[in-house]
Amino acid sequence: MSDRTDDLIADWRSRIDARLTRIADSAWELPDELRQPVHYSLTGEGKRLRGLMVMASYQALGGRGEAAGLAAAIEVVHAYSLVHDDLPCMDNDSMRRGRPTTHRAFDVITATVVGVAMVPLAVEQVLRAAAELELAESTARELVGVLMSASGAGGMVGGQLLDLEGEQRALSVDDVERLHRAKTGALISASMLLGARAAGGGGGGADHAVRQLVAAGDALGLAFQIADDVLDATESSEALGKTAGHDAALAKSTYASVLGVPAARERRDQLVTEAMDRLESAGLRTPPLERLARFIAARRS
């Protein structure tokens, strides 16, 4: 992939980070005791993959405005999910993104409330981003619906429940896939749909392109989770920036444990290929989308 594409993605990431910092700094309506932990949770170092997929999808569908605000909104939701995922009643993790988790840096009650507080922050950011892009009110409402649906009981939150229920149980490959399509895949697929809808994708001949884009996002979301499972089983905590071996410690059924590491990697690569084929069929195999897909396939940390 060309240096020009890498530079573009690096620029997008920088703009998303700047928006997240702006959101954290401008959360003036929050109580004093929440401002610092919200800032801590939003501005930790991260890949910003979901936000980058918003940007890449927006560009692929012909968007010409500044989509970093919309990309930041989905990163707010992702940050909230990490705060809650790490809580003692969930995965009880102590390290995230190379530093103490929010409940370790502050306390459990604060982290719980911080996660909840970030949900309306994300909605507010979607509406602000839609206004910046001069989108119709109906489109703004649709974007909020896409984000909340993907992160709610039918998506990320429901997937988290399935994940907790699956501890200490031997799940089938189909069960693991269903869990992770909800917990991880739904939000990544929503990233693609948010970018497409913000760019005006949908209606007439564009419907096929949007459907293929979202299906590609679904495949990439699953591939991302498989890569995560493999990394948890094979890498050190220092390399990951979070506690390694945590899935095994909680007796979770993962792709790595159910399929074995070599077969899990093969399934990951198949999904990335499927995503590329879908993008190709829709005429959307742009360099940034391909670069992000290849990152999922090749990432080691």
C-alpha cells in the first residue's frame, strides 16, 4: 500500500484524536468529579479503527465534507464499551491501552457512571457532526439510530451479555460467531454504514453499494475479533497494551480455543478476502478501505 494512503490514514487518525480531545474538554455540563475520568477514558491511545472506517466509507461513497466529528462519535461509544467491559462485574481487567483501566485509575462507581455518561455524549456528537456536514434532520436521526442500534441490546450490549453467559461453558463455533458478530462486529459494520449514509449513500443504484459495504464491515468486524482472540492467546501483555491470556483465565470460548490458532488465522484471512470481494463488486475497493482491512489481517498488537 502506498505511503500516500498511510499518510492519509495517519491524518484521519490525528483529526479523530483532536475531536475526541475537544469532546472531552468541552464536556462542561458534567459534574466536576466526572470530567477527569471522562477525559481519561476518551483520550487514551488507540487504533481508532472504527472511526477510520467511518472516514474511509464516507470517502468511498463520495463524501466531501469533514467527517472526523462523526468518526469521533463512534469512538466515544467504543471507549464507553471498553470502560464497562473492564469492570470487575464484567472482565475485571486492570490494563487497557497500555495504562490502568478507568476503574483502576479512579474507582468502580466512577467508571460505571462515566461509561453511562458517554452514551449521550456520543449522541450529541452525532447531531453536531450532522449539522457540520449540513445533513437533513432525517439523516441525522437515522445516524443516531444506526449508532444506538449497533451498540444496544441487539448489538454490542447484547453481545457482551452472551460473552458473560459463555464463561465456563464450551461454546460451538456458531455460538462464538453469533456472540462476536454482536459484541464486536455490529459496531464495526455500523462504522461503514454511518460513513455511507453521511455521504448520501442509499437510494436507487447506490443501495447495492451500501449493502455490500455493510456486509464487508460485518466480515471485517468478525475478522478483527478473531485476530484479537489469537493475539490474546499468543502475545504478551506488554505487546498488547492489555492483560494477555485473559480469555483463558475466564474460561471463555474463543476462536483460538475452539478452532485452534492456525485454523482461527485461516478463518480471519477468509473473512478479509470476503470483505475485499464485496468491496470490489460494489466498486468501493478504495486504497484506505483496503489498507484498513489488511491491517486487521496482519496486526500483531
